[in-house]
Amino acid sequence: MFKHAYSVATWLALCNLRSVGIPGLLSSWSFKCFQTKAAQIKGKFVKAGWEEENYEDGVKWKVLEHKGPYFAPPYEPLPDDVKFYYAGEPMKLSQATEEVATFYGKMLDHEYTTKEAFQKNFFHDWREVMTAEEHKKIKHLHKCDFSEIHKYFVDKNEARKALPKEEKQKLKKETEKIQEEFGYCILDGHQEKIGNFKTEPPGLFRGRGDHPKMGMLKKRIMPEDVIINCSKESKVPEPPAGHKWKEVRCDNTVTWLASWTENIQGSIKYIMLNPSSKLKGEKDWQKYEIARRLKDVVDKIRAQYRTDWKSREMKKRQRAVALYFIDKLALRAGNEKEEGETADTVGCCSLRVEHINLHSNLDGKENVVEFDFLGKDSIRYYNKVPVEREVFKNLRLFMENKDPADELFDRLTTTILNKHLQDLMDGLTAKVFRTYNASITLQQQLKELTSEDDNVAAKILSYNRANRAVALLCNHQRALPKTFEKSMQNLQTKISNKEEQLAEIKKELKKAKTNLKANKDEKSKKEVEKKKKLKERIEEQLMKLQVQATDKEENKQIALGTSKLNYLDPRITVAWCKKYGVPIEKVYNKTQRDKFAWAIAMADEDFEF
DNA sequence: TCTCGGACTTGTACCTAGCACT
DNA sequence: AGTGCTAGGTACAAGTCCGAGA
């Protein structure tokens, strides 16, 4: 069974994930420790430190000890001089009502508060926490005046920013202390960083896109809501004074330390480990190994779905066309979702007739499918894609006699699709195609774009371009940064300044050369050398700036982070860095290096995805 | 086979520390 | 020293996929 193909021992052996083997002494599994160790043994990965764990099926850990979540600070009532007005009259609110009012007041200059659904949901939930008296009096949102509340928080924020250095230092120390106390756990004798150790503070729910629940009240999480997960023999975290946990359990088949149910969607929220942890890293590695196995069978799978386009079974045809989209366009699976509970977004299997347009001929191309739909996070997917004739014909067939709001693949669900994929390859699901296509694209693009004799800056531009190709494929967009135009202009100014500088120095160099010809003395010679060096330096600086500008322009609406963090096998990057002598820090920042520590230790320059 | 809860990954928006500038 | 500005974190929403139970 694939699931258990990688024992912890193998993994540790491979990446040398380890800590110093002094019993009873904790050590963190940090990059630093890694780097030195990896350097020492260079290429050979030796298992040490971590005991060879014999985990049974599905068991994730043996010992887990932590401090529980850090709770949001209690509500601080407004000072008396900050007033809420109803219908023009000042009104003192009960503490609970006031707290919810501040949630709205804080957001006053956010676009959310102008939306009808937001206002409606907020007002409804707000009225629920009001006292009978308040409830009776406060009947219309438009008669509520939160402006003093709003101003109070704006001022407070500014005051905080203007704090003297020492005060800021003090605050920083305090957050560090909290991080220290709650931010780590002990897992099988090793200290691991926790990802999110704080409960989410109360506030107003901000959905993405056109979310029907936007503005609803997100309730304060109390210890009584929280389930603690830790090992039996370890010390159970202490709940805050006067409180109890909802439950303390010991389930070592899951990776979370604490959980609670959130009141908006009724879904569960978890406290889990940081991506740098062994648990997460191992999972990440596995993910890419599955994608690499897809590489071996992808040709076969492609051949098969092409055959299936002509199947007599409608279900099979739909499955084959959907899979083609998932493979070619890196679409998400598209699970069905509850209508009215979330924003109306779709993925491949949930596409509706209204989301595509068929053009037999468009811009000189045949059989073009025009996609236009909102995907995850209500990000628009818009693409015009020429497709195979069979696909085109099938789509026309699928759309026959259907309303725009009908499902395109009415015989298909993600479960059906994934079951099929599972039969084709152990561990294969729809999302694996995204991982596979992203990683393979990076590798191809890097091969194509990088040239040996480029300098580091140019190589990094190539890397970013390869990364960009992937982001484009995965439709990882971002809003044009607000300051884009301005910062672009700044950069352009810098460039022209450099150019002027360069022209100047060229002139000077020429002069120096003439001088040398005339005088032929040591001093003139030195002068020429000096100017030459200066010229080279400026040329390099100019080139760097120009690269920066190109990069910036090409990147303005594309987000690289998501693919880098979630889709690109880090070993490809590590291998590329090693091969072309690019320092890894130029491509991965500290966090990324921590997350990908396993890959950094594992991959040689000849790693092939 | 259908539904739903649960666990875990993926994704963008927002915030801010700290850097490069003047 | 003050002032932008942005990279890089944090927060948390929104997906995917699995398996249990009716």
C-alpha cells in the first residue's frame, strides 16, 4: 500500500532530519542544524538523532505535548467619551452589543460595509446579542452612527505606530514570549514549531467574492469550545483559569493539536504544525512522489481518455473530457457545494453550461472553447483554448437541450472521477495533475530558459519566468498592486539615472584613454583601469535594474507564491540552483528554506522530477 | 450510493517590520 | 531621522478528498 511506503526512518535517512541524540534533551529540527549536518556529510544521508520509529498503520506520532491554543484577549470596553449614536442620540450600549458594534465600526472604510448582504447579516446577528431594551430601540442600521468608534480605532492604531522605540521593543518582546510559550510543541521527543497557535478572534465574517454569509458574527472561541489532542502520558495543557476544555482526547492518527467548530459554516478549525515540521515535510515529499509516479503513466492515461472521447457511454465521455481539461488546463476537481451556503464558484466537474462558449472559428483558430467562470476564492478564470475536434463535438453534445444553469458534466462527480483515477494509478486524484503539470512545466521551462553563461541576476529572471509560466497555468492571479504604477515609475527613473551615469563614465573613460595615449605614464594607466572598472560596475547595476523592471512588469498581475509553495517540487529548484551556481537564498527566503529543508538536503544537481 | 463530517492542502488579502531611499 | 515601499509573514477562507454510516 502506497500510503505506508515511506517509513519515517526512510525519510529521515534520506533527508537527515534529525536532532542531536542526547536523550532527554530537546532540540528543534531547524534549518541551521540541517545545513551544517548536510554539509558535513555531503550527499550521503545518514540517519541519526531521531529514533527509528515504528509507526503502525495511520499512526502519526507517539508522544505529543503542547500548551493548547493561545486565546484572543478579552474585550476591552470603549472609553466613556467614545459614543455610539442611534438616530442622532448618544446611546450607551451593553458590553456585548458594544463589542459587536466595534467589529463593524472598525471596518467602516472597507468596501464590505457598503454591501447589502454584509449589512443585513451583520445587523441580524448584532440584534441577537442585544439586550431586550436595545433590541427594541435599534431597528435600522442606517440610523446607527459608528463614526466615533471608527475614529477611536484609527487613532489608536496610529498611536501605536507612533510609539517610542522602547515601547515597541517591549511589545515585541511580549509577542515573542507568547510565541515561545505557545508556539512550540514536543512531538516524539523533538520540539516542533506550531503553525497557528492562536484561536481566531471574534469578528465579522469576511467571505470572498459574493458570499451569502458575509457580515455574520464570528463568535469568540472559549476553552469550552476547544478539543485538545495530545498523548496520554504527556501533561494535558492547562485551560485558562476558571475554564475547562470541551474535551481532551488522544488520537494519534491525526496531526492536529487542538480544534473547534466555527459558527459560520459549522466547519472545524484546527491548530496544526508549521510547514517546517517533520510531519508536514514528509507529507509534502509524498505528494511530489505521487506526482512523479504520474509521470510514468501519464502517456497511457492520455491515450486512454482520448479513446474514451468516442465511448458509447455518455458518462465515460464526460469523464474523459473533464479529465482532459484537468490535465491540459490544470483545472481543479470542482466538488459540489451547498447552494446558498457559499459563494457561487466552480471547478471542472461543477462547470455549468453558462461557463463555456463554443466557437468553431475564433481569431483564425478552430474549435475554440471560451471559459469564463469564478473558481476558488472567486478568482475569475478566463481562457480561450483551441481543443481537439472530438472534445469540441462532445462539448456541443453535452450542452444540447440544457439551460445555461445546468451542469455541463451532468453524469460526473469528483467522486466518480477520482475513483476512476485511483484505478489508473495508486494514489492518483484530480489534484495530482495540477501538481504534476506545474512541476514538469517548471523543469521544462528552466531547461529552456537558463543559459550557463548568464550572470546570477539573469538566471534568476529565468527562474521567475519559469515560475511565472506555472502560475499562469494554474491561474494564480493577484490584484494589480495599488502602488504598481508609482513604483514602476520610480524604477524607470532609476534606470534613466543609471543610463546617464553610464554615458558620463563612458565619456570619462574615453578621455582617460586619450590621456594615456598622450602621456603614457603610470598615473594615466591607473586612471584608465579605474574608469574601466567603474564602467563595468555601472553596467552591471544597470542591467540588474533593467532585469528588475522586466520582472516587475511581467509579474504585475501574477502571484508566484502559491505555486512556489504548493505545486513546484522544491527539489527541481534545489537542483537548478546547484547546477547553475545560484545561491539558494536568492530563490527561497528563510521560511521557504525551512519548509523545503528536506529537499535542500536531498536533491543533487542532477535531480530529475 | 448518497450524504456528511473530518482532516488536511491550497489560496488570497491584509498587515507590518525592516529596508532603501531622501 | 523620517518616509515610503515592499517582501514576507500571518490570518483565515475555501478548496480537495476520504471514509463512516444510513
